Amino acid sequence: MNQSPVPVPALADAHALSVGQEAMWFLQQLAPASTAYNAGCAVVLHFPVESAALNRAVRQLLARHSLLSSVFRLVRGEVRRVAADLNTADLVEVRDVSGLDDNGLRRLAQDLAEVPFQLNRDIPIRVVLLRRSGREDVLVVTTHHIVIDDVAQVSILRDLLAEYARAATGSPAELDSEDEPEHDDAAEFDDYVRRQRAYLGSPKSAAAAEYWHHELAAPVIPFDIPTDHPRPAVYQHRGAEVGFALPPELVTAVADAAGTRNVTPFAYLMSVFQMLLYRHTGETRFIVGYPATHRTARNRWSVGYYVNTLPMCGEIDPDAGFAETLVVTNRKLWRGLMHRDYPAAMMPRLRTPPRDPSRPGLISVMFGVNTAPRGDTMSAGLLPDQPVEHAGLTVTRFDFPEQQGQFDLSVLVIQHEAGSYVKFKYNTSLFDPRTAERLASDYVDLLERAVAETLPDLLRDLRPAN
């Protein structure tokens, strides 16, 4: 997609941003070369592609989701979303990559995803079609997090396939949504922003601020797994990842163990992750971030940034066992979710210590679980090498590292009927690959021991790890 400045109309029709969007916009201004919030997705297209039809499909996609055809600018001192004029913009870039093997193609896809967005002039989505003579083409879609979350990324792929089928054949294609094709779901996001602004002036917001102030007031040791390199004085948004599939029998065992303990699989997986942090740091209190969704039935598939990152102040009692850790973690997660509407971007001001520029912010470590709704075949597109069919078209995810360097360490568990996959993302200015591989291996080891009930009675016996 063309990176030349996108013409912007008069600023009268400007839309307010959510608090999370504002924070992301300011972060981009502070580090304009950063691509930590670029979300990349590549798929192999198992059908012949007409570039003209693809251009029409992308144009229809942007009409349906106008957040994707917006730019973000200061309007009278406040950041606002305004519509871009796409009449003369190239929506799809086509490249001939016939000379590249899969490794070269993977590096190119990563390079494409790591081109920074200039949010005040570039629309927050880029589409590149990689042509391979004699082989299937690959489509790379890069979107800035300011307009999407993981659910929205799936929706974009779903709707793009449907729109392409429509454009290529001239026949209707199911959009798999309750809305008509002409409906622009930006209205749902604007309503979400209005509700958030109203919430911030309510007693519920004041109560939530008090809760988070109390949670964050206790002394918490900064996350410090022994690093391979000295921590830079200013945080570097650089990263890589280690990915692996979870054995199906282990996934089943986790679900069964969580049910037996009357906790969610997320609470179970998070509790084991805290044990991993304790094992490698020896610290008994630390902050772990986790994503909480603000999606409802109305906006369940809408494009937009509907996620709030909540901090959980983990507590490990070395003289207790895993069962006690699980109870404490489950209780903290439920209490935090009761106050999920309080914006994460406002939480640092609730703490006394000043911001440390050598760290990514209040949260240095992130843990998340993406569980696809049962029967949602499109979400299988989040799994590497998993064929997905929609609107009569078949694609397979072409996996490559993306969204690197947001945190010191970020772990994502992707759960789907077709399989479960784990990504350990690590900051390369701190850790070497072997350290990330050891952390990933130790996490699986602890998970297997937890479900087999072979963990030590006292968690202190997990130390030392090395």
C-alpha cells in the first residue's frame, strides 16, 4: 500500500478516541520508528488471485470498517480520528517475489510488517500481495493496534475473503455477520468511546480507581529474570519469539484440572506462569499484565480496539503449594475483572514511583490466552499452517514473528478446536534465544507437573532454577 501522505478532508467531522487509543497515539509520537504495535498477518492464498478484484475487495473492506480508512491528528489540542480520502490512494501493493524461498519470504513478510505507520497521514492498514510464479501467492496484511485487537484481526481476514469472492465473481458472498455489507461498524466504536467517557465521570470509575490504587500501592519488585545483556537506559522496542504447539493431551488435562479446581483454564495457565516467574526470579510479588475485552454481543465482530490491559499483582507464598497459588490467582483475576473498565493508560498515575524509562511502563510482563469460539473456523487462521475456508476460498496462515518488543516478555496461548499454540515473545535487547527457549521449556514442564500433581508441596522447593 502506498506510503505517500493521504489527503485529509476538513476536520469538522472528527471522532474522539478511547483512552487506550490516545495512549497508543502518544507512544507512537514518542517513538515514531517503533513497530511494536504493528499487527501483521500473512496467508497463503490457495486460489488464483486477480489484483483488480483484490483492490476492489480492499476498498469495500475499508468502506465497511471506516476505522481502517482513518488518520489520527491533533484537532484543537486533542487527538481525533478523521476520514482519509482514498480516491487516489493505491490500496494494494503487488510484488513479484518468485526468486524467494520460504525463509526469504518469511523475512520479507516480517520486514513489511515492521514498516512504521505515520498515524497522522497513513491509514492504519497496509495490504501487499506477493506474487510467486508457479506457486501460490501470499497476502500480507499489516494493521496498527490503534484500530484493532485480536478479534478484529480475524474479522478483517474473514471480511476480506468474502469481499474478494464478491468482487471476483460478481455474486453475493456471505459476510458471516449480523450486519448488512453496507453497514459501517465504526458507529459501534464511537458508541464505545462515548460510554467510556461517561464512565470516567461516574462513581463506578472512582471506585475502580480506588481499587487499583490499593492494588498498585503495595511494594512490587520490578520483573527481573536474569538477563543476557545489560538493560538499556532507554527501553528498546526490539523482539523475537519462540513458538510451539501444545500436545492435545496436555490441553485436555489443563481443562480437566481447571474444572476440578473450579477455576477457568486462564486462571490455571496464569498460575503456572507465575510459578515460572518465581522460579526464575525468586521474587514473591510482581506485576503481570493480561488483556480484558470490552466486547459485547453488539460489537463482538466489529473492527476496533476493545481491549484493556489489566495488571495483576501476583503473590507467591513459598511455604504454600500450587493449590493455594491457584486460589489466590483466581480471586485476584475476578476482582480485577470487576474493575476492567478503568483504562490501563490511567493506572500509572495511581502509583507513587516515577516512570522508569528503561522499562516499557507499568507492565513489563504480559500473559494472554486467545480462545476461539466453538465452531468458529476462521479463528483457526491464527494457528500456523492451519487451512481455513471461507466464502468458498481457502487460505493457510503463513507464520512469521510480529508485534515484537512491546514488553520484556509476553506469552500468548492460542486455543482452538484445531489445536493450541504458544508464543513466547521476548525483548532481544535483554535476552538471547536460548533464554527464551529455556523459559518456554520450563513453562511446559511446570504445566505438565501441575496437571500430574507432582509439584512440590512447598513452592520454595522450585528454587533455584539454574
